[in-house]
Amino acid sequence: MEQPVFKLSGVTKVYDTGKVKVRALDGVDLELFPHEIAVLLGPSGSGKSTLLNILGGLDQVTGGQVWFRDTELTGMGDRQLTAYRRDHVGFVFQFYNLVASLTARENVQLVTDVSRDPMTPAEALSLVGLEPRLDHFPAELSGGEQQRVAIARAIAKRPEVLLCDEPTGALDSKTGVQVLEALKTVNEQLGTATIVITHNAMIRKMAHRVLRFQDGRIGSVEVNETRIAPSEIEW
């Protein structure tokens, strides 16, 4: 079996507001692997986004350990975490965060200019089916196309991990399917471990594994022996 991309052991995260302590994660043990699409399901406040922020080096644990391959993330300083995010992690959020005054190509180039071994912006945009739209500005693109530009930007540095928080949350069914097709293509062609938070439970059917969160813990893990194509997902 391949070495896990991530290994979490006894991870807790407590937010202390002064008056109350919120236990966002409560003893999470988890391994995530290369070439895997994992979907995280669960109600708001169950710990999904907190977990994603910790995996992405945007937040630190209160207790437990987090490993990225052979590197322990827990206890890293800000400078080390910045280098980790830059070199290894791609992020895709519900809102595209594109620069309105830059073309699709130029938005992706923001990442390729500071990466160690990037693909070209044209290669990244071609991978998500946007080769004809390289020189269009965000305002000239549909919502689904803008999200695919955001995916191209995230994967242009060839990250080992792609972390997606509600990537189809602002999209209708047709454009949502196009975005899921792009994520599937990236996973298959680059081998990128892809983690997707979603409130659309039907998306779980395209995943290799489904992790259900409840009250800061993983309540169950479901393995899909047979996966469906994004085009078959009901919205």
C-alpha cells in the first residue's frame, strides 16, 4: 500500500473565546492517500472545515499529531507552514477569488510565477477544459468556468493535495457537473489526493471514500466499490 499523504493521530482543536470553549475536533484519527478522492459530509459545525484548514496548514491543532508524508506539521512555525502551503497544497473554495482585472491565463500565472516546478498556465487550463478561454477575463466567463480557472490555478504548481471546500456550492447542476469533471480529471491524470467538503450528499458517489463527521469526530467511513461519473450525479 502507498504511503499516506496525511496521517492524523488523536487530533483535537479547541477554540477558546474566553467565555466558552468550542471543541471543533475531538480526537480524529485518519489516513488519506495519493490518487484518492475523499468526500467529507456532515452538518455545519461538525468539524469538516476545521480539518481542511489544519491539513492545509492554515490552522494548528490543539492536541494530537498531523503528518504530511514524513514531515510533521504540528508545531511548525508560520514560515514553515507558508512554504508547505506554497509547495504542496492547492486550495479551491466556494467563491473563486479570481482577480477581475486579469485574464484566466494571468490568474493562473500568479501561482506558476512562484512555484518550483509548475506546468504552464495553458497546460493547467487545458486540463480543466478551458483552452479556448485563456485570454478571457472573469466577467466574460460563466460561474462554472470561473471555478475551473480557480482549479487550474490551484493545480498549476502540481500539488500533492487539493483541498476543496464546497467547490460546487454556488453553482447550478450543469456547471457543477463540469467542475466535478475537472476535479476527477486532475485526480486521475496528476494523482492528486483530493478532499472535497460538500453539502450535496450525492457527490459522495464519485468518491473513493466518504467520511461522515458528527460533533468533531468521524462517525463513519464508507468505501465506494463502484463509483459513478459526475454526469450521473443528481443535483
